[in-house]
Amino acid sequence: NYLPETKGSYLDLPNYAYSEEGPFRASARLFPSKYILTRTHCAGHSYESNPDNVLTTHLEFMKGCGTGVGIAEDGSRKSTRYKATDVAKLVHLIRNPFDNVVARFHYLYERYNTDTNAVWNYNHNALGFKEYCEDLDTEFEGMRISTFGADASLVARQIPCHGEFYQYIQWHNNAFRLPDLLKKPQILMMYEDYERNIDASVERLFDFLELELTNFVTPFQWVGGFRQYFTDEERDNIKKFINMLCTGQTCDIMNYYFEQMEIEAGGETDTGE
């Protein structure tokens, strides 16, 4: 959906004319006969955790999935939008919430350090992450109760980057509603599965897209395991906060991640006995 992120301009190639509003070609390769992937952040996604950008209804979220960025005739960026209902299938990618939030911090570090006009005020480590979270959390200071509700607001005060965790949960809550809203099939892909067995993961995705694998699979470089960025108390409060805000399938996946974290830490999950 984001033309400036492509490595070349393919606007003059066949099959582009079907939509000047995107999604945009990322290569000169021929389109497959069945389906082709595009990438979208939909809505409720903000790297600065601006509350105005992360509060969205499921209908706004659906419309946001068709938004993107194109290039105007003068070379400037312009907003684009195609109908989300034009999409034939849905691929929902999800990642451990703790790793996801910390990875966003690392992504911003890299982005700011490649922009000569940008200023980055945080060290690239766990301490810098905490300082980064403290600054972001002030953005939600005046609207915690109205946004999270009274009970979740009290828990939010005890965790770093609660605004980031809030938008993570709301994003996936909305994403899990898309199949019903659009009446389209959806496949859930877990980021960690690419590290566990990338061949099986790619095969599963290609089967869903009815594509034939014609080349070797590029080795996957997994980045994660950021337990040291949170104290035990913070992790417990984050889990509580997430379970207060998640719905349906999001809750199921979150509890799976929490159980996996307990196993990896050498502990046992609570059976309730």
C-alpha cells in the first residue's frame, strides 16, 4: 500500500491501470494467476502513540486497510485509498506483544538514525526504552480513564508504554473482526513460527494464497526475547492489562503467548488447581 517504500517505479507496467490508488507494485515480476500479497497497517497504528491516531472503531479500521501513500506528479507524497472490500483474502500476522512493543522502539531508533534531520534522545538499550516509554505515556495521561476504563487505567499506571500495548490490543481486536465484516477468509500467521519452521510456515501461506513456490526460501532472522526490558511485576501487570482489553480470538492468542513465556522461563503455567 506504500509506494515510497518500493525500490523502483513500476507505474508504467501492465496491470497497474486497475487502480491508481493502490496497492502498488513492488517489483517488475508478472502477477500470479490467483492472489498476490500487499501490506497494510490498516488504522489505529501510530509510531508515536498519539491517542488521536490509535482510537478507532472496527469500521474505521476496515476502511483504513485500504489506505496508503502514493506519489503525486510533483514528486510529493499523497494519501491514497482503495476499497477494502476489493480484497479477496486476509493474512493476519501477529507477534508476541512484549517483543512487538520493544521491536517498535528498535525500529524507531534505526529510522531516526538514518534521518540526518531527526533527533533521537534515547539510548539503544533497556534503560533507553524505559525513558522512551515514560515520554510516550504522558501522551495518555489526561485520557487514561476515558480510553481504558477506570480499572484498566489503574493497571496502566504500573506498566511502561501502556499506550503501545493499548494500540496493539485494539489493532488485533479489530483485525480479528475483519473476516466477518468483509465476508472473506483469513489465515493467522505467527511471527515466531517463521523462526521455528520457516519452510512449513511459507508452505502454509502459499497454500492459502494458491501459489506455487518457485524459488528457495530466504533464511529468517528472528529478533525477540526482550524479557530483560520488563521487570516481573511489569510483565504481570501487562498481562492483566491485556486480558482486561482483549476480545475473542485476541485473548486466546495472548494467553497462548503468556503460556509460552512461562515455559521458556522454566516455569509452569497456572492450571488453577
